[in-house]
Amino acid sequence: MPNKQRVIVTGALGKCGIRVVQAFHKLGWEVVATDVVRGVFDTPTAGAKDPLGRGSASFIDQPPFNYQQADLTNAGDVLSMVLRFKPDAVVHIAAIPDLEHNAPSTIFSNNLNGTFNVVEACVTVGVKRLVYVSSEQACGFFSNRVSTQVGVDIHPQYAPVDEKHPCTPTNPYAVSKQFGELLCDVAVRRTAGGMSAVSIRPSWCQDDRNIERNLGPLIRDHTIPQDGLWSYIDIYDLADAIALAAQASTPGHEIVYIAAADNIGGRDLAVAIKQHYGDTIKLMPMDRVDSSGISCAKAKRLFGWEPKRSWRDYLDKNGRALAPHKSRL
């Protein structure tokens, strides 16, 4: 029987990381989950349930995978882990995204140093596939706090936005993410094709725990502007996209947006853009009236990925939660 493929997932205890670990586990991969949080190095909790976990405690208490505590800003930690497990792929999610509760220097140095160390370890050990979770903010306009931070209104040149749109990042988080994409470019060149990479740019991540409070107000009031052009992504769909990207054999370094097919509240996107932005954003062809402000055509073409979930699976037309979702595990 052939050995299982092995993947290291960084930031494994985050809201996205947990779902990515689950996605690889379902596919039969051997998962090495890593985060900066200390694991439970003791006798497992008696009667513990749901080992894949809805919360961090049970997730690392009785995991069906290997959990490794590591500080990614420590190059030795990262290299030691990658050398030990020699994975077929690395999925790098770990980052600080919070512009409101962290100093700009903390965000930039943590994200850039962590990504550099992960990429460098992959190059040194000879990892064949790297999936780097970047951000929709890498281009500089998909952030609810951009305007207040830089003092000017920044928006895309056209919509739906695709990977060809030029990037002008404007905050420490966005800059750190674009630098991460550049590091992936460099790694692929350095290895002369021995390593390939995919940078995933997710839209605003939602699941059953946060979608009502995040999207509810925007569904009830269509006059509220949203710098992401009312785009979002279900975390389970995002996890599926990341797993597909890790399995794919695309050469070089590809950058791919990931977003839901529809927009928040089911707006007529062309009308909404016209109302909020006038003629400053050029409208491109759309597959549907309530299209996302982000095009995912490239993800479909490269990986066969298509979003399966919508805000409508969680919320009614007034943005109120439907009956609780059954476990997706």
C-alpha cells in the first residue's frame, strides 16, 4: 500500500486553518498541523468528543494527526519541522491580519519573517509544492479600513476583479501579503522548476460562527458600502480550494482569487457599483446579475474549483440566521 501524502499546515488553529486540516484529513492525507499555541502534552481528556474539533482545546487534545508547536518567526523552528517531516506539500496560512489590535511593525515583521522562513525551509528541504494563503488585500483596495488609514479612497479599476489587476497595497498587512507572493516567485526561480507554488487570495472569510454578525447588516441595508465589492467566501469552500491547489500539478507560481459566486445580499452588482462608485469602476462581463465583485474563473480553469456555498445557506433574506447547521465533518 503506497504511503500517504503528507502536508504541513501552518496556522492550523485559526478559523481557516482548522477547516483546511479537516479537508486534507478527509482526503486521506497525513497532516502535520502547526501553530504557535502550546499543544496538550498530557493524557487525553476522558470522554473527549469530536477530535477534529470545533474549538482549539479539543482540536489539539485528541487529534488524528501530528500537532507541532512552532514559532514561524524562528527559522530554526521551521527548518527543523520541515526537515523532520519532509512533506509533499506545505500550506502556509499563519499570519496576523488584525490592523486594529496590533502595531503595524508587529503585523509586517511577523508575517514577512514567518513567510520567509517557511519558503526558505521548503527550498532547502526540497518540498515540491507550496500553497501560500495571501489575501484579497494584496492589491490594495479590498479592505474596510483602507480609506481611513491612507486618507484617500482606493478602489479597483474594474470589476469583477481578477488576477490581472495591478496591485498597489496600502497597509502593513497588504504589503506583507504581496511580499509573500514575491517570495514564492523567487523560490520557484531558485529551484529551477523543482518547486511549484500557488498563492491563494481569499475574500472575506465566513462560516456559521460569524456570518450573521458580519453579513447581516449588509444584507438588511443595501446602502452600506463595502470596500470588497460585497464579496466573501465560505471557509469550507476556501478549504476545498486550498486542498485542490495542493494536489494540482500546475508549474511555476500561480496567483488565484477565491470568492463565493454571489455577493452579499444578492445585489445587482452592476447597479450597486454604479450607485456607490459612479463611473470610476469599469464593469466587465458577469456570469450572473448578483455576481461577486471578484472573478474566480482562474481557479475553475486551473483546479476545477467552484464555490458550492452561499450566504443563503446560513441566513434568510433579512440577514437572520436560519436553523443551526449540522456538523459538516
